Amino acid sequence: MNMMRILAVGLSAFAASSAFGAEKAPFPLFTLCMDTHDSKHRTLPEQAAMLKELGYDGAGHLWLDNVKERLETLDAAGLKLFQIYVRVDIAADKAPYDQHLKDVLPMLKGREVQIALLMSGMSPSNVLGDERAVTIIREIADMARDSGTKVVLYPHSNDWLEKVDDALRLARKVDRPNVGVMFNLCHWLKVDKEENLKPLLAGAMPNLWAVSINGTDHADAIHAGTGNWLQPC
């Protein structure tokens, strides 16, 4: 399946208009984490107006609250909702993710939104969690299929799903056409070496549907505790 790849930046990173001059960004460019990190634009209408002014293509959304308002405010500004983030706990016996997802998915029909899964519940990269995780991801992917919604596996440092390699392994086991992976620069720098970046991305390309970038120090400094993994670009 030919999937559109998208590029996300942190709110404090840069504006699309200034990053690419007068030219259109080669991939759709949106911001994420605004809900918890932007103290000056607290309301969703304020955030949408700011993103429109700065030249972004849209936004990501954290968790499942206020999705309807997010869609309405982005629509009014001529912008797109690209992703919604959802936490999954593979150790939970019941309700491993917010069951409100089934109510949100119909709102996303025809919008080509991605559900980005952060997965916890075991020690990082422990393959003993794969069977349970695959079951949960397939359940979400199958539920999302009718609305045309995609699922991306989001590697997050210190979570069970911590590395891009973990996400690729799971995506291949899940084997659903609407499941891919995401690369997040800052979380990758916490757990890998910079010389591994090119081969990692080359190997991930068939499954890589979204990339998150931000300003950062080098990996060696981050590993040593002297570097800052999140900075403006």
C-alpha cells in the first residue's frame, strides 16, 4: 500500500514558512504536544490560528479528550488533524487502552488520520510482550479500518515500545495494511547511536509513515547526561 509520509515537529521547533522559505514543504508538516507545552495559546482556536499564521499544515492531538473541538477548530482554519496519540498498557488484563477510541473513530472517517500508539507495561524491548501487543494492535487496527484511519507505532524511550526496531518487529508481526511505524528523533537519540541512523531509516522505509524532528544535541552528550534532547531548531 502506498502511504503518505508526514513530518511532525515540536511546537518550539520552527515554522514551516521560515524553514523552507517560500517553497512548499516536501511533506506535510505539523506540530504535536501543543496541548501540554504551549502556555501562551491555551485554547484550541488559539492554537489553530497560530499554526495557520506560521504556515503549518495542521496538528497532532494528545489523547482522546476534545477531539471534536480539535477537528472543528482545525477545519475552520483550513488545517488538518494528522495524528491522535493513545496510550496502551500491555500488562492490563482489561481495557489496555482508552475505550473511548471506538467513539472517536467515526469522527475520523475519510480524514486519513493516524492513531499513534505509545505502549508500556513491561521492561523496554522485552519480546515476551509481543504476543499480547500484537493482539491489541490488531484489535485497534481492525476497529480503525472502516474509518480509513491508520495506526502508527510510536517508539518512546523508557516505554516497552522503546526503539524503532521494536516498532518494525511488531508491525511485521501484526501484518495489517493500516499499521506502520513512526520515527521520533529525540526518543531515538536517547537509545541509539548516530551512526546507526541512515541504515535504520533505510530499513524502515517500507513501514515508515511519520517522522518527528526537533532541535537537539548529539547523542553522545545526551547519553552522558550533558546534552539537551529537546531544543528549538
